[in-house]
Amino acid sequence: MSDRPSLSPLRKVLMTADAVGGVWTYAMELARSLAPAEVVLATMGPAPDAAQQAEAQAIPNLELTTGDFRLEWMDDPWADVDAAGEWLLSLEAHHRPDLIHLNGYCHAALPWQAPCLVVAHSCVLSWWEAVKEGPAPSGWARYARKVAAGLRAADHIVAPSHAMLDSLRRHYGELPSSSVIANGREMSSATCDNKEPIILSAGRLWDEAKNTRVLAKAAEGLSWPVLLAGESGCSRSSDYDSVELLGKLSGADLAGWYARAAIYTLPAKYEPFGLSALEAAQAGCALVLADIPSLRELWDGAAIFVPPSNPSLWQAALTELIRHPEVRSDLGRLASGRAGLYTAGRMKDAYIDLYHRILKSHQLRFAAAS
């Protein structure tokens, strides 16, 4: 029997998020698993769409509140960041949570009453290093200072991979107490039998980090169709003539494509974790992934890796998998097995343990100061 403390002492968590990308999926998965503890989810940036709001409303222990504030990584956000800070402090005063869980950086420096956890899902400096292959311009200096101040103020810092945690140290200096907790997902209920000759990828076309154009170029010489799910934004459709664009899909629709596709490919130049690779692995897809540190860390031995920026190498790797069904089948089994390390249950247990350690440390410091 585990000696891990039960969840009962944890009454309420105030959590921040945005509705732009994977942070929303992560927040929904974690909030759902934390029941019976209440989660007050405060979103900033673009408002959750109707489907996201319905998803949040279906979680009994979750209260969603939205603020119309620019996010810290957006252009000239600082007046909004300050206003959002006042809003968040008012939420703490009203809800009196036991713990502050920030899925961002700058607001960790606020004068919180409760202990504060920061989870590092990505950052501009590491994005720029990976995507632009150089340091961020001087215009991001204020962002860097604000992020560093938030990291120093936090009671604890979590990253979803060692690669992401290492990048934080490289760009912002030594960190206070920190750890790695991999993201997790519930296993999809969609079947993964009878895979079809389909190559699937998912990623926002307008996001340079997702690197979808390299896949579009590689697809020109493939005998299987390549399907790409994700928002197109302002990307030129002519760049994607060789692939079938599925557009933005609901979670359920995307799960259906994972179940059908024999191969899933993620050519990202920057991906601190990569939830789409996990979801595809859970559905038994053979994985062909960009050879970047985070994806190597998570999937080495259970995927094929390709340098992100070489279309001919992507085409060659995918062609080999198309030609060898036994290799595809083996890779699918390996990916599915590795996905068992990254479940919502494991993520929940790790966060509950961490929450209680933070609360205990906070209580001891408060008692010592009294």
C-alpha cells in the first residue's frame, strides 16, 4: 500500500491556462483527475471557443473564468500582464485556494498568499533558439527578465521533459526547486485495429515550430496520402498541394484519425513534450519523429527519428515504413507500450505528490516564521 498522502487535505487549486494550444488539453486532463479537489481555471489570451467551454463545463470539479488579457509571449503585452496580475490576485482573495498552479511565468512574482507552482510548457527564448537557430532579438529582453523573475519567485518549477528543464537553466540561470513530470493522457477509446495506408500529422500550419512544410515537401514523392490536421491561419495553401488538409479537428475526430492511420509523423523543430505523438502512440501508430532532444528523450527506442529540416530524409524514412509492414507493426507496438509511461493517472499521482510536498514545505516555513 502506498504511503503517499491522500488528496483530502487539498481543497482548491487556482490554475492559469490559455486556450491556444496544448496547455488547454493539459489543464483539462489534470483538472479532471484532481477531483474531488476543486480547480478554478483562469484563462488569459483568446477566449475558449464553444467546444472548449463545453469541455470545461463537463468537468464537475472545474470552475472556468476567463480574462481578456494578452499573454506574456505576445507583442507588447505588459500592461495586460499587470492587469491580469491584479485580476489573479483578486481571484485568490475570493477563492482562497490552497495552491497556485501557473502554466506561465511572469505572474509567479506576484505577492501570493498561497504557495506557487510554475509549469514550463515552452518559452520564447528556447523557441527562438530551436526554430530560428539563434538567440532571441533584443526586443525580447524584457520578456526574459520577467520570466527569470517569475522562475526565481516560484516555490517549485515543473517541466514536462528534462530537455525543457535544461533549456530553462540555459536561458534563465539556476532554478529553485524543480522537477520533471511528463504530461499524460487517458487512453483513447478509439480502436487501433486494421490500420489504413495513411500518414497522419497534426500541427498548426502557421507555427514555424511545427515545421509542417517539410512534411508537405516530403509528401510529393510518397505513394500513401499524407493528411495534416490543424489550423491553417495565413499559410499559403499552395505550399500544401501534396497533402490533404483536415483543418482544425475536435479531440474526438482527431482520435478517429489516429485510430485509422498506420503512421504518425511529427517534424517539429521545437516541442517541449509533444502531446500529439503521445495520442498517436496510444492508438498504435508507428511514429516518425523529428530528431530533437525532447522527442528523443521520450520516445528513443520506440520511434524512427529524422533531422527536422531535410525533406528528402523524411521522404526516405516514410517510404521505408510504407514498404515494410512488419516494421510498421513492430513500431506501433513499441510506441503503444511506451505510451503506458505517459498516462493521465501517472501525471495525476506525480502532481498530487508534488502539491503535498509544496504545501508541507510552505506550512513549515510559515510555522518557523511565526
